[in-house]
Amino acid sequence: MKAADMDAAELRSALLGLEIFAGLTADQLDWLVSVSEPRVLADGEVLFRDGEEATGFHVLLEGGLVVTKVVDGREEVLTRHSTEEGSAAAEEHDGKPSAAHRFTGELPLLTDGAYVATAAASGPATTVVAYPKPVFFEMLTRCHGVAAVLIPVLAWRIKSSEVQARKRATVEALGTLAAGLAHELNNPAAAVARAAQELAPALEGLTRTAQAWGAAATGAERSVFDRLAEELDKLPPPVTTDPLAQADAEEEITDWAEEAGTERPGLLGSGISDLGLELGWLLERLEGIGEPALPSALDHLAALLEIRSLAAELRAAGPRISQLVAATRDYANLDRAPEQRFAVADGIENTLVVLRSKLAGITIVREYEPGLPELTGYPSELNQVWTNLVDNAAEAMEGAGTLTLRVRAEGVCLVVEIADTGRGIPEDSLPRIFEPFYTTKDVGKGTGLGLHLSYRIVTQRHNGSITARSRPGETRMVVRLPLTGAAACAETPDEPTSTRSTTRPTTR
């Protein structure tokens, strides 16, 4: 049946066959027919697009619709609507109301927002009936039976979207965790691989120079060298010096060692200068070694410094890898009960480890009050909150700025404040940033559920509150969590805020 050929009687019959309109009176149905705008869509033709202003409520009479959303460059199918009996859309259950596959577009109209996905025809001659926004609200007033069918569908869709967003957030968190871990493990793992590769030839070189030195040196000269080796063992870690001064020292030592006849003058120059030492220090320690034995002594010293440098790399890389693995385990809270005692500051620090690659170029300031009490709750879920807030802050600062993290006790609450010096949140967006499906990000770069889920984790799972304050160059997200046995935490009455702590958190 073509929409263009459909007369009032046929449209009336088609609408009456829909669950959402089945309970209407004759007068209500007559009015509905008079305001209906039938439309036929070709296969693949778009009904509405993600991010466009919501202008109408759409009822499917014939054919099918596929609803998709682009998330991080990938198109995801959210749901399918179909009038065909036996179709996948028509037979979906899992708590889905039976009327859900026959209409769409009501949610952005009710929230006065934009469409949160793209709907396109699936199959030829898909027929829909559009009801403009004013007509939709009049429909709810005139036809009470419509609301009775629409509200359960609306509740199911919001819950379904949050479940999908939570799954997506979990996957994204695992992706962020994997990417951050891979990035952070790269340096120590590369150091281990490099040291392991270079260790065998370095040991061969040490053996060869030791034999040459032993053959060339007298007993007194060996004693001088042994004292030098012992002093090197006791040297404190080098203090960071001027790179130019260190380069000059390396060049000076290298030139002198080359004139002295050593085989690897560059290795000796870099080894001594890396310790923060200069040529004068070395000459003073080599007094007592005669000119004939000096080249062998320098060759053996260079080989010894190379071995010690490789060993130092291995000693540093091992604990770093262990630290990263421990931070990852703690971030994900593997092998632990869901509810547990935990330190909030530890979770924030583990989050910083995971997001280190995204924070390159950003100055991090920590202001943690000493002796903070532990909380009882769900640390892995709160880690998702910290990840969301820190990631948003980093994005707002575009790779340069200051991220300030404050944790303090305030009465019966623990207060976490995450502040950044980024571009800020538009004033007209602040009252809505914690609403579901609302986002200030470009289409395809945000679902509008990240901060809403953070809000739910803080308020519903932990009985806390979350607020946002923002102006260009300063945005602060404040999370309050009740201490053990405390009542719900809300913002202090004398502290102004741009959002209500009982209903909304911040998106960027």
C-alpha cells in the first residue's frame, strides 16, 4: 500500500491496527488521521540523522527501519523495526515491549534534544507516518491511551541504552587499559630486550679485556684499578645535570681516551659522563697506572661500565613492569569481591597510569590530604568514573595545560575534585551535561551516556553526588562519597554550583 495512494479510510484502518493507537475513540482517531503525514522511503533512505534537531514522532506502517549510531568511527546497529511477522525485529523479546518496533523518535522530543541515532529504511517501499513535534505533544494530551503504551517502551529504551552504554564503556575501558598498558610497557620491555641482546657480546668483551688487563698490569696497578671499581660501586645515582655540560664532558673524555690508545673511546666517554663525572675525576683515579698498561685498563673499564649500565637497565625495568602490572590489576580489581574496602587515591593513581599516554604534555598536580580514610564500595566502577573525568579533562586541554587532582575529607564525606585548564563547558550546556544522551561532542565522538553512567555510579551505587563548575580556562568536577556509615553526600549549601548534584554530571 503506497502512502500517496492511501485514503483517509485506509490510513484510519492501518493506524487502528497498531497497538499504540488501538484504544483510541472514533473522535481521537479522526483527529489523528487529519494530522498524519504519510511518507514512503526507498531502501536505504534516511528518515532522520544522528545529531539533527528532533522534529517529529514516526510510526512505522509497512516495511522496516534500521537504527544505527557511529561511535568512535564505527557504525553500530542499535535496533531494527519491522512490520513483517517472523522478522528478527518483530520477534525480539528480552523484556522488549511488543509495540517498540513500530515507532521511534519519541525520546529526543520528550528531552527537547536532538536525535541520538540515525534511522534509515530497510527494504523497499517502507511507509512511515510522521507527527511533527507540536502534534506529538497534543497527541499525548488528547489520546491518553497513547501514553499508556509509549511510557513502558520509553522506559525500556532508556534502560536498554544504558545497558548498551555500560557494556560499551566496559569495552572502551578495557581498550584504554590495554592501550595504556601496551604504551607504558613498551619502554621497560624494550629496555629488557635491548639489554638481553647486548649482554652476551658485552660479557665476551669484558672477558677479553679482563684477560688483556691481567696480562699487562702489575700488582700495584691492579690495586689502583680495584679501588676505582669499588668507588664506582659506591657512587650515588647521578644528579641531573646540564645536557650540554654532560655532552662536553663526554667529548673530552672520548678524545683523551682515543689519544691514550683505547679501542672503544666513545664507550668510555659515555659511560663516565652518564655517571655525572668528568675527565679530571678519571685522571685522578688512574694515577699509578703506567703508560704501557693504560690502554688495557681503559678498555677493561669501558667494558665494565657497559656491563653495569646494562644491569642497571634491567634492575630499573623489572620493577617498572611489576608496578605497571600491579596498577593494572588494581585498576581492574581482578580476583576481588565487587564490594570492598579501598583507598580512593590509589584508584586515581592507577587511572593516571592507564591514561599516561593521553596525559603527555599535561602538568599533573596532586593535592591528597594525608591520612585519608578508606571507603567501602565498588572501586572498579569508580575507576570508570575517574577514567571518564580525567579523559574528558585531557581532551578539553588538547594536550597542554594543568590537571589538578584533590582528595580531602569534608565532614562525613570524602571529596574528589578534578580540575583542568581546558576550554570549559558552554554555560547553556552545564545544566544538561548529566542527562542521558546529551553530549557536547561532535556527532560520532560521544554517546551522551558517559557522564550519565558516571553520575549513576556515584549517586546510586555509592550514595554520593557529582557536580560541575566551569568557565573558560577552569573546569572543576566535584565528587562527594560518604564515609562508612555516613548518610548520602550532597554539595555544601554555601558552595555555588552550575549543576544540581541530585540529577546531573558533566560531559565534554
